[in-house]
Amino acid sequence: MKVSVFGLGYVGCVSAACLASMGHEVIGVDVNQVKVDLVNDGKAPVVEERIGELIAEVVRTGALRATDDVREAIMDSEVSLVCVGTPSEPNGSLCTTYLERVTEQIGAVLAEGAKKEGRHTVVFRSTMLPGTCLNLLVPILEKYVGGMAGVDIGVAVNPEFLREGTSVRDFFDPPKTVIGELDPASGDAVAALYDGLPGEVFRVPVPTAEAIKYADNAFHGLKIGFANELGAVYQALGVDSHQVMDVFLADRKLNISPAYLRPGFAFGGSCLPKDLRSLVHAAQRADISVPILAHVLPSNSDHLQRAVELVERTGKRRVGLFGLSFKPGTDDLRESPLVELAERLFGKGYDLRIYDANVSLSRLIGANREYIETRLPHLAQLLAESVDEVLEHAEVCLVGTRDPAVLSALPHGDGPVIVDLIHLPDADARRTEPGYVGLAW
């Protein structure tokens, strides 16, 4: 394919050289004449493993050249990769100035469409927040081109997952390829660029593609901060943190796995809250600052409060809650987030009914009974005998269980507002129905 790459920084330079080495005919574009001249001389404008040899080779064969002429690049390509920077503004917001400028330049050249054969596809590889492409960049393109994106001009988002220092290696052996496509033809053009590379390919809506890069980088930062905070605490406690993490990382079932990484309701139970509190307290006694660990429980409480606010927004007073124990299939109520949710709603004066097939006040004993008598002493008058009893009572139903009897009885369409705390199996279908609200989806 004939490809133009806008921006010859780390991402653009590596993308251009690697695509050229795969057999594509690539034109690099940059406003910095020094970068343009370096590339045309077969030299890399960035310091990166393998990039020097790669650029020298693809420039020698004629597969890669560079220019500062936007019109030349557009007219001699069918796909444009936009790889310009999106730095932070002083207040932390995303700077889209360079993105907007390049989009305007591309659009202005494409406005001369009568002189160019075939539909051009603009692929945004720069990191940008969800909504940037559809709400900011697509309108710019459509304004200049005078046509419709996805019809007259192709548009896609293709985030990169290149680590500085190993970016060439990462390009040829990617963890995944993500294509946010405005229409299938746009996605096809991007997929053709990477044909033959390993790794799974995900073709998703444009905002999803924009969001994935942020999910990745936020998690990477969180992991590093988590490991460093643990290291500081364990050093103070006289424990070898690397030895601890060797064992931690060996657990591929719960730790390094998809476990606990699906948006849902707040966590609770007799272990996680207690152990987090103990670890943070130990850090405080050792005078070790652990802001990540110290804010996990407040974050959890804030997430629970979102459920309360969803109920408040309905303006309705009769509420049903399905599920009460902290884990399905048990009657353990200790630090259950559903008990906390019930307590907050009851305290706000909501007319509440609760159904949990595993919870019977007469069977609660020991610490379990003591906990519920302290936190929700009115449980006896709130518990319902059946799913139907709750449904007949409630104007709003909070679903916190996957009990088959509950799921099969939940109405579709007209009926109570459904506040989904667990991402119901048919959540995707219910999203289009009036009265369905997902907690975080």
C-alpha cells in the first residue's frame, strides 16, 4: 500500500520504517526539516534499538522517503497515519493542537478530491481521549472535504503499543492490534497495513479504540506504583519484597490473570477490606507513605455510592434489592457491599425490600449475625420471601446477584427501573430498553 505518516517522532519514525520494511511504499511527513533531511539521508531522527539500520535499508531501497509537503504526501498515498504528539496542557488536559492542525492540512488537500483517485483513509495513531476523533477530528475533515466520513473518506483509530527502547521489536511482535473503525472499509485498510503480523486483531468502535490505550497505560502505572509501595512497606518490615513478588507473580489464576478486572460492584467480605486496612496501618506505623494502597478502600466506597446515586436520580422511593451476601452461594454478610448499600438506602428513608435465597435471619450465627445486627438491625422487616414479592413492591430494582431465579424473573421493557450492579448476561440487549441502568457500563 501507499502510506503517508505524519509526524516523525518515536511513533511515526518507527511506524514508517517498519511499514516500509514490510513492503509498503511510505512517505514520512514532518514540519521539522532536520528530521526530513535525516530520513532522506538514511539516518534515524530518534535513538532507538534497530531503527538506524532499518531506516538506512528502506531508504536505500526506495521504500521510505520524507517530505514537509503535505500535498505531495497525500496525493502519493492512499492511507495516512497521523502520529503527531498529544502532550499535556498545564492543567493536565490533553493538547489536541497538533492533531487539529494536521487534520486541517489533510482535509484541505483532500478537498481537491477530483485530482485524486480512490477513497483516502485517515488513521489516527496518536493517543487521544474517547470522543476526540468523532467529536473533534471527524467534523474538521468533513468541513474541509465537503463529504461524509465513512462514505467519502475513510477514518479509523489505530493506537500504538510501542515501548521506547524496544519499539521496533514491539511493532513486529505486537501484544495486540486494535482498529477503531468508522466503517468496515476503513478497518479493512488498516488491517491490510499489518497483514502477516502476529497477535490478535480487535476491530472495535472508534471510542473503544481510543479508550484502550488509556486503560493500558493507567494499569501499567498502577502496577508500578503498587509494586513500589509494597516494596517500601516490606523493606520497613524487614521482608524481601522481590521474594514476595516472585511468589505473587507465579499465581496466574488470581494475580496475573483476568480475575477481578471486569467492571462491577464494590468489593467486600471478611478478607480484602480487613487486610488492606492492616497493611495501610502497618505502613503508617513505619512512616511509609502509600497513597495508592491507602486510597483503595475510599475508591471502593465511592463506587458503592454511585449505586445509591443511581437510585436517587430515579426519584422513586420503593426499592428492591436482589442479593445481600458478599459472595454468591454463601450467607456471609460480613462487610458485604450489598449490606452497606442497603444500610445507606434504608438510612435515606427508602422503602426497601431485599431477597437473597441464601440469607435467612434464623440461620445467621456468630460473627455473621453480630455483624448484621450492628449494621442492619432492621433486616428482619426488610427480607422478602420470594423474587415476586420484591418485584411487586419495587419501582426500582437493584440486581446484585446472578441467582438464576432472579435473572429469569427480571422484566423487560415496562416495569421497574433495573439498576444493574453485576453486568447482567443480557446487559448488551437491555441497554436499548427504557428503564435499564448499568452501574459502570
